[in-house]
Amino acid sequence: MAPEAVDLLSLFLPLVARTGPLAIAQLGQSLDGRIATESGASHYINGLEARTHLHRLRAVVDAVVVGVDTVNDDDPQLTVRHVAGRNPVRVVLDPRGRVRQRSQLLHDGAARTVHVVSSAAGGELAAGVQRVVLPVSADGRFAPTVVLNWLQAQGLRRVLVEGGGRTVSAFMHGGGLDRLHLLVAPLLIGSGRPGLQLPPVSTLDEALRPRCHSYRCGEDTIFDLELRRSLG
């Protein structure tokens, strides 16, 4: 078997063989941990092979979750295009109802789209978009456990948290992730928006040191991190 095929099996077999709920996140970043420039430009930090990997992840999950800033900044489709597979349900976390009404995922009809808001959010959405009201924490954000429990109640047990950095960080800090795929490009930006942002630690003993496997992906490197999920 070719080395590339072995890597694909190693990356995806733990995902497709898992019988229980699964929450995996991905972040594409530069060598210095940036996911965008100061102005928000991020197309494209990672190469085509890494973007194809992301589409494979979308194809094996039931739902893909993003924060509203990712929708407003990138206007993503969140569909499966580079590989064969069905489109996941698209879930936008938007506590204050800030999503731009012209966002293509609200209008393209390519997949079921769920707009998750708090009770304080206003505004109307395009026809066909499901609006769901969930409680927020004291910081005005959705707790990962609230989101994951609602998704599982809808039969959406395999979840990809795709971005952005704050959303992935919140799920990671909240103990809501089983795995994290970090796609690192051989690129130095030097400034801009950071990827993971977790609470500060005083000593390295407090830092996370998850089990990790690395794989080449074109010019990029995938770090497959096994996290101990503590929710649900």
C-alpha cells in the first residue's frame, strides 16, 4: 500500500470506525500560529491538499459548526466539493444575531442550515434556514456542552468544529473535543489573528500535551491530536 494511502487510513479510520458521538475540530494555520492577517485575509494559508483534507472531514460528519465571524469574514459554503460525499448540516453559532444576510450559505440551498442564536437576538433569515434559540453563558457565548447536546438530540452525533479560532478554542477549553487536526503551512505571517487561544498557564506542567501523530499533506503538515473529551 502506498504511504499516502496508509496515512489516509491512519487519519480517518479512527473517525469512521467510532460508534459513539464524535467531536473533531480543525484549524489551518501558519508556522507561527496565525489563521489570518490583521485584515482577516486567510485565502489561502494552506495548500490544495490540506483543503481537500478538510472536505474529507466534512464528508464523514453529520454537522459542521462555525462561529458567526467565520461566516462574515470568509463567506464559506461549508459543503463537500473536492471529494465525493454528502454535505453535512451547516450550523452557525451567532448569539447576537450578527450574521450577514447576504451570506451564501443562507441562500444557496446546498445543505440544511441551522442558525443558533440567543433569546436576545433579533432579525429575520432567508426562507429555509432553521433558527434555533439556545441559552448562553454569563460571557454571552454558547457553552460547548449546550451545542453538542442539542446536536446529538437532533441525531447529529458526528460534529466537525471548523472555525474560527475563538470557536475552536472555546470547544477545546470546554472539554468538548475528541480530536483536533492542526494543518500547518510552511508560512510565516508574523502578525495577525492567532489560532488557539486558551487561558494562560503559569508552568509548563499545566500545558496540554496530547498524544499526537503527524502526516505530510502536500507542502503542509497535519498534526492529529487526541484529546480527552470531558463532556457528555
